[in-house]
Amino acid sequence: MSNPKTRPKRRYSEQFLKSGFIAVETNRKETAPLCLICLQVLSNESMRSCRLQHHLKSKHPQKAASPLEYFESLKESFENRPRVGSLFANSRSAAIRVQQASYEISLLIAKTGNNHSVGEQLIKPAIATFLKTVGQTDDKEVAALPLSNNTVCRRIDRMAEDIEQKLVEKLRSRSFSLQMDESTIRQSEALLMSYVRYIDQEDLKEEMLFCRSLETTTTATDIYKQVREYLSEHKIPIENMVSCVADGAPAMMGRKKGCLKMLKDDNPGMLTIHCVIHRENLVARTLSPSLHKVMQAVIKCVNEIKAKPKFERLFEQFCHGQQEAHVRLLIHTEIRWLSKGNCLRRFMELFDAVVEFLKDKEEVALLTSFEGKILLQGKKVSLIEAQESIQGFIKFLRVAANNVRARKLDQFLWLKKCKLSEGALMIIVEHMSTLIENFNERFSDLIEMKFPLWVSQPFLVDLNEAELEFQQELAELQSNLPMEGVFRNTGPRAWLCHGIREK
């Protein structure tokens, strides 16, 4: 039995717009006329001028005589109408912006170290007040901003996890240097903090790797296990660790059972280093009995003023009356290594105001003379630069001792203001000699390190004295004038530049 003949599908014509109809696609995937006035969809069979005119005159007689421009405006309005998909898209984009703002504000809270509750208690009300007062708008979006205590905590944790993951991915494929420090905080909680330094985008980067709690003992084995567990959990090859730095604690630097010794057994090519800043602090602690007595007198004097609020207020008013540049003394603590220099410097600046507490002005002036001379701190300080700073300071001490012995005190601001006796002069010279000996002893390994001259001065080295394997590369580098300017500005760190590394 033959199939009945299918009816032909009618096509839409632009002439139908004069009757107020446009073409739409139905669920049956066929074209049908849509009335722009009542939005009724007719069948495909009705797509005829006579039927469309009949619908217009019978259903909308008042619009039958409307010009073509009227129906074109209806068509434009229909095409630009808000749709369900766009409404959801707008709401989705608004929700994404609110969430992004929540993350950025949470990051600011983390950087400032405020309580996580400050977002809901202060930041949200402040933003709402600004919008109402200045922008004269409502605060509906601000009310929807999630900044509760738990939300901010989750945001910070997720950002921290993301940062750690990106750092771990970098350490899996490049060399890095590890620095460790074990410290005890409040409630006797022992923490192991670890930092890494690596090369990224032609620059030295320094990031905190992890901070873990040592729940029981803090032996070398405990610290070693924490480091090895972290490297294993994140699949970081220990062979990528080219050097490891720690302070001089036996658990860290022990020659037989120290943590660094255990790590070096796992990675023989790794370089172990005693922190140069810690060694510098150990040298600074060495004082002659006379200078130690003066230091203790200064600390006692400062503590006597700072211990009682009444004395501190009276001292502040006294300094105001004397028109001093400062009105408060600074406290020195053993934990903060660099606070000693600031304490002594402020004490000498206010010496005339506290002269009744201390009489030995000459020796105190010496203690403030050498603070901050060695540039061992700061980011991107390499072993080459640390070696240059140490050797330069030792040479300066030798010259300074001769100058003090000859009473040439222009290099020392506070000594120049004093009247030095012969006894004080001998104490100062002996202290400088002791410093030279201690520096040579504490930094013997760093001083004895031999770096090829072409590492720090590639444009001054004689090619005949360089290793054969580097002569061709050095010759090409010495002929590159732009690279010479880079080395003059950045020093040995210029080797991090991508163009030089390729050579």
C-alpha cells in the first residue's frame, strides 16, 4: 500500500511582516508564522497572506491599518527580549563576580593578619555604607557577599593549597635550595619551618615550603623524617635539592647524626651550609669582659626605665622637654638577633637624657659602631655576595683597628664624639682583633670557597686562564656588549638571564 502524498512545506516571505507575522521554528522542526501582537503561533499551512490578514483583522482590528514601521519595531523588541538562558547567564556571572570578590577580600585579610571575622563585622558594613552614601545604590550584592569567619577560613585554605601545589610542581622539575629552622612558640609548641629558593623566569624566588608541628621530641631523626615525608608525599626528587641551610644546632648540623648529615647521605651531591647570618650573630656575641659589663649596664638601664609605666611616662616627658628626636628607648631581646644594634643606637641618641644611669660612654659608643655593616640579609643574596661581604668586612676591621690606634675616628660617628682614654682605646683595639679572629674561624669554610673568576667577572677574566670547556662560550660572551651592561647592573645574578643560560 502506497504512502499518502506529503503536503509541501510553505516558506516564510518578508511580505508577511506587513500582517504582523514573523517566522519561528516549532518543536516539529518546521517554520511557522508567529503573531507579534498576541504571540500566537499558527500552523505551517496558515502561512498564506489571506489567512494572516484574516487573523490580523479578526483578532486585532485596531492594529489592521498599522504601517510596516510599527511591526518592525515589534519585531526588534521581540528579538531583543530577555530570555531564560540569558537571565541564568547574567545571574551566573554575577555570582562568579561575588565569589571572586570574596576570595580577593579573604586574601587581604590573610595578608594583614586580622581575625577572619573582620570580613563580616567590618568590611561588609563598610562597603554597604559607602554604596549608600556615595553611590546611592542598594546593598543587595553586598548582602550576598560571603565573608563569614568559616568562609574566609576556607577561602584562605584553598588559596594556600593552590599556591603550594603550583610550588610543588615547579620543584619537581628544577633544582632548589632548602632552608630549615626549628622554633618553639607559645604553649611549648615546636614547629619546623622550611623555605626554598629556586630560579623562575630569570629570577631567584624564595617561598615558604611547609610548616609542620613536632609533637614530641625535636631530634635530628624527627626533623629528617618530616622533610623526607613531605618530599615523598609530593613526589619531589631529593636529587633536585642542591643545597641545604640550617642554624648551628646539633640536631641540624651534627657531623655524625645531624639532620643535614642524613639528607646528605641520601643525596651525596648536596651542599650543606651553616647559616651565615646565624654565624654572624655568634661572632657578635663575643665581647670582652669590659664591653660585656657595659652591655649589661645598658640593658639594665633600659629595663629599669621600661619596666615601670610611671618611669617611662616621666622619661617621655623629660625627652620632650629636652627636645630630643626620640622619646622612647628600645628593648633588646636575645631571640631578635638584630635588636641589639637598634637598642644601642637609640641609647646613644638619648645618652644625654639617661646619663645619670650610665657613665661609660666610650665603650657603649664602640658597640654601636659596627652594626649593619655586613650585608648578609635580604632576598637574592648568594654565597658569592656573602663571601665578598665577609672578606670586605674583615679587611675593614684591620684598617679600622689601625685608625683607632692612631686616633683617626672619622669612620665612627659615636666614637668621634667621645674623649677616649688610653684604657678605652686598648679595649676597642682588642675587641676588633677578637672580631677578626672570630670571623676567620666561623667563616673559614665560606672564605676558603674558590669560585672561578669568570663567574663574577666574565668580561675581565683572561680566556687563557679559563677552563678549556668554557673558553669558547666566554669568548662569545665577552664580545656581546649588551650582556656586559647586564653584568654591570646585576652582577653574578646576570647568569639567570635566559639569553646567557642558553650560551
